[in-house]
Amino acid sequence: MNTARILVLAIAGCAGLAALYLASGRDEKPAPAPQVVQLPTVDILVAKTDIGLGQALKPEDLQWQTWPAATASTNFLRRDTNAEAIRDVTGSIARAPFIQGEPIREQKLVKSDGSGFMAAILPSGMRAVSTEISPETGAGGFILPNDRVDVLLSKREKNSDRTGADIVNSEVILTNVRVLAIDQAPKEKDGANALVGKTVTLELKPEQTETLARARQSGVLSLALRSIADVHAPEVKTEDLHNKRGETVNVIRYGVASQATMQK
């Protein structure tokens, strides 16, 4: 057998082995694709944009959004049980803010044909009292509804010896009270909306309304904005504030610091 014939037989054998390998590979079944589990969903009504406290809801503020059925609360408005929910809540007033994408709940709404908005947001036993304040001492115009404030009373008294300037006495008459409203008209300040208020509505207990009513006739009222962390701060009773009179406090007016004594 010559060399050429041996070479041809070798090539043919290799080709046969390759064909046998390829044929055996075709019999193998492809690996199954992973199965995707489809969770049941439901359409619920959510805020399409941020909705502020006291804002009346409009259809363009709302939208339906797909939500996992297992996590959809019974308090949510669902399309399968209330397809006309957008029409039903249109015109209602938000008694608490909604952020974009937050589910709409009727517990946070006041129907336009129901009780007044202010009466609806007041907790049981509390009172809403409006009073004038000094605009230039209203924390720079950045006091908004739901903020917590202290109410200060400032009184100017004549110096008894008639040789010096008038004496200004300031005292805190109410602490950590909630602002329900402050005027109505927003004003642009440094590129952001602020409320420069002359009239404020406060959430007070019945005994606090008496304190505020007396103070309105005695001098000028101003507000001191508190930190948001003070929402659950211990309450200082009115009688405890009265017991602190006689102490010296620092009074800053127009950037000039002075001392004043809280009268007993």
C-alpha cells in the first residue's frame, strides 16, 4: 500500500469519527428555559404628582398603577372594585399630604360636601384659633402648616426713671403647638414658595385658647419655629411658664442683643 492510499484512508477515518460525534450531539435535549412566575396584580389609584395639605384633588393629579395584589391594602382604591374612583374623589380635599406614587386613601381626604376642612383635620378636644402675628418675626416667612412653633408675647413698657429707653419684655406663652394655617397667599422668596404670614391659625387645647386671648390684648405676638424632631417633645404647661417669670432672657431685635426680665 502506497503512501497516498494510506493518507486518503486516514482522512476518511477522521471524517467518519467527526460525523459520528456530531450525530450523537443532536440527540441531546436542550436545557429547559427558567420559568418566570407571574404574581397576581391589581390596579390601585395613586397620586400622579405631589399633593399638598388642603389641596383639592383634580383628575390630572391621579392615575392607576399596577400593584402586587398580595401587598395591596384594603384601604386602597382598586379599579376592580371601584372603577369610578377617580371621579368619586375629584374635588375632595387632602387632609394630609400625598407624595408622588403614594396610594390614595379615603381616610386622608375630606369630601367637598362634608364638614369644613379645618374641622375635619382637628383632633378631638382641640380648638382652632386664629390670631395676628408680627410678620417680621415669623421665622423669616418659612413657617408652614403642620410646623410646630412656640408663641412669644412681647410688651414694651416705659422706663420708670424716664432716663433710658423703653424696656421690652418677652415671654413664651405657648410651646410646641401645631400650625394649622398661616394666611392664604404664597409669596416667592429666594426662588422658593414661602408664606409670609400676618395671621396664623393654631391647634390649641381649651385652656391654651384663654392664654392666647389674654395675650392678644397685651402686646405683640410672634412665632418661633421648632425642629421637626420636637413633635413628641414633652409639653410645657402654661402654669410652668408663668413660674419662670422673673428670669432674665436674651432678646434680639434687628441684630442687637439685650436682656429683659420676665415679669411675675
